[in-house]
Amino acid sequence: MRSIRTNSNLIRRAAMAMLVGAAALAMTACGGKKEEAAANSSSDNVLTVAMECSYAPYNWTQSDSSNGAVQIKDSKDYAYGYDVMMAKHIAEELGMELEIVKSDWDSLVPAVQSGKVDCVIAGQSITSERLQSVDFTVPYYYATIVTVTKADSKYAEAKGVKDLAGGTCTSQQNTIWYDTCLPQIEGANVLAAQESAPAMLVALESGKCDYVVTDMPTGKAACAAYKDMVLLDFTGTEDAFEVSDEDINIGISIKKGNKELQDKINSVLEKMTAEDFDKMMEEAIKVQPLSK
């Protein structure tokens, strides 16, 4: 009988130990979940934005925080420009912290698709082709297509697209300027697309081409940086470049199906007007590094 009682006590003690251990594990698990939730909550309050950081006046890289520039993730450098100004405004309105990620142009859409970044604010046109890969907000800028040439060029007095006929030209790769506008110029000698907007402008300045086609902000920035360049705007004439709204409406791209973020950003943008956008862009053009 003693033997049985002793075994029973052992069983009860073992059972109690198991219960205590299970309770401890449960408490640890709950604590871990709370810590994980807290970490996720903190992470969710950061708006991670990708851009080239080399596309003035939309965005550029500088060495300090002057004018309110934001430090680039994993870099000693800072990013500023219209896109950064807009990103800061959106983050502030949403009560979020802002993180800027530098990425080359062709890597921007994949960065959104993979979830590496929350969104891209980089002067992207809201095209039907891009909409197959990502979703977009309402426009945060409305672009105008312009031509930039040298003041002493024979094309400096051009009044329309027809007057550009036969010229040597280029633009930035994977843009409507290169893919849609340049093919409309009769007899044009279209050079290979340039990797970036600065490279496009260097091609013009060095005499490799007669003119480039770009948008109004980039054109104004070019003329501020290079005093020998002039801007030609055919908008509103009978001989303007033929573009659709999707070509000139500039939006913020986000991952497909992320309606929550899309709605949040739209709630900020829908309070702004085209005049607000233009005022912010003019400020960006004034402080871009090359304009000084």
C-alpha cells in the first residue's frame, strides 16, 4: 500500500510540474507575441519610400540635411527634391515616420512588388502598362511635355513637333518621352535611351544630340542648371506632342491590393490642388544643387 501511495504522490508531483512548465511556456509565448506585435506596430508606422535620388527636381542626392533633406537608408547621404517634400508631407499627415530608399529606375517597381518598400514616389506616369504590375494613387503632379535644346541650336525657334524634323535626339529610358514622344518626330535620328535624366542632359550639353524631350519640371531644372539651354513648350498648339492623360499624370505606386495604404495616401493628396503641386515644385527647382 505504501508503494502505491508513493507512486501516486510522484505522479501528482510530476503532473504539477508539467502544469507549471506549461504555464511558464504560455506566459513566455504571450510575451513573445506581445513583443512581436509591438515590433510590427512600430514597423507599420514607418513609410518606406523608394526613389532614384538622381532625378532633379523630383529627387536628388546631397551631402547634408539642408532645406529639410532626409537621410537615405544605409547611407551617409541625404535625399531631397519634390518627391521627398511630398513624401514628408504625406508621412506627417498620416502620423508616420519616413524612410527613403535609393534605387535605380528599373528596380523601383520590383521593390514595391516584393514588399521591400511601401511605395515609390519618383515621377512615375500612371500608365496602363505599369498598372498591370502595381497600383497607383491619384496624381501627385500633372506633367507637361517639353523639348530642351541649346540656345544657339537651329531648333531653338521651333514652334511645334514638325519643326524638330530630322534632328538628333534622345531621352531617358523607359519613359513616355522616349517611347511615345520621340517616335512622333519625322525623320528624327533617335539615339539610344539614356540611363537617367542627368545623363540625358549631359548628352545634350556635350553636343551628342540636338535636343531632348522631357517634362516641364525637368526642363526648367535643366535651364536653371545649364544657362545655354532653352525650353520649348508646344502645349496648346496644333502641333504638340500627342499624349494621353495616363502619360502625363504622375502618381505614387504601391503594391497590388494594398488598398489600405492607397486610401491613406489618397486622403492626403485629395486635399491638395494642382496649384499646391506647382508651388512645391517651384520650390524644389529653386534649391536643386545644380541651380546654385
